[in-house]
Amino acid sequence: MATYLGFLRAINLGPTRKFPKADIVAATEAAGFSDVGTHINTGNVRFETRMRSRERIEDALEKAYLADRGFEVSTVVFTPVEVCAIADQAEEVADGHPGTHYVSLLKTEPSAALARRMEALSTDRDIARVRGRAVHLVITDPYHHARLTNAESEKELGVATNRNLKVIRAIAEKWCR
């Protein structure tokens, strides 16, 4: 059995997209995954499976979550090693920038040209650095006023879900080290 980490997109936002942790665990187990655990209520789930294809795992989870919730829940899956690497990249990526650090976790790795286009959106106040399937966003302004957000990552690079660096580091400590 291999361990994977799933990051659910756009849940627990408003009254119609509720997906409590206990329900995430139950739906994940019902889909055939085992040793399921969650971290806080933002859609972070650890599980074991015999499947090895990330795409197949994402598809199985998305079908299970749709059946359970009645709405689509895009899910982005990483290995624990990949999440540790994302957490470890943070200092190099931020390069002393004083802003708040967020990470957009991408469903698919962008081409070099798309990654350059995303990084070109950086300003003196906000930076974007693409590392594989992670876009590190370090922003100066409050998140809802910033130009660089997960919405911008998705517009440029496709399906993504966003976590702040504190959550990424906590997950790395809890499930990856």
C-alpha cells in the first residue's frame, strides 16, 4: 500500500459546499481507500491505496465525493515526498520577500512556457514561483486584494487548490516526516 495526500478544492465555502472532515473520511473509505485521516477542515486528506496512478486516484476520489455530496470536488493528489519538497522549497522561493506565503497545488504540471507566463505576473509587491505542480505565491496585500491568487493560478495553469504555507508545513510535519 502506498500513502497519498489529497487536497480538495473549494469545500466548506458558504452554505452549499459543506464537506465536514468526518464525511470526507467516510466517503474516502467508501471509495476503497484505507488508513484515512484529515487535517483541519479545509479539505486535506491522507490515505493508503494499492493504486499507483495519480490520475486514477484523483478520478476515484472525485467520483466518490460527487456521489456523497452532490457537487463536484476537484481533488489534487501528491505523495508525501512531494509535499515535503513543496514545504522545503518555501525559503528559497520567498527569497526574503516580506509577504504572506501561499501555495497553489496544481492538478497538472505546467509547461515551461506556462510557468514563465505565471511567474511574469510577479510585481514588486507580489511574487509567483512555479515549482513542478506547486505555485508559490508570496503576496504583500491582504489575500482578497492581491493580484496573484489561486484564481490567477487557475486562469493561467488549470485546476488548483490553495493553502497557506503554515498549513503546508503542518501537513508536512504530520504526514511526511
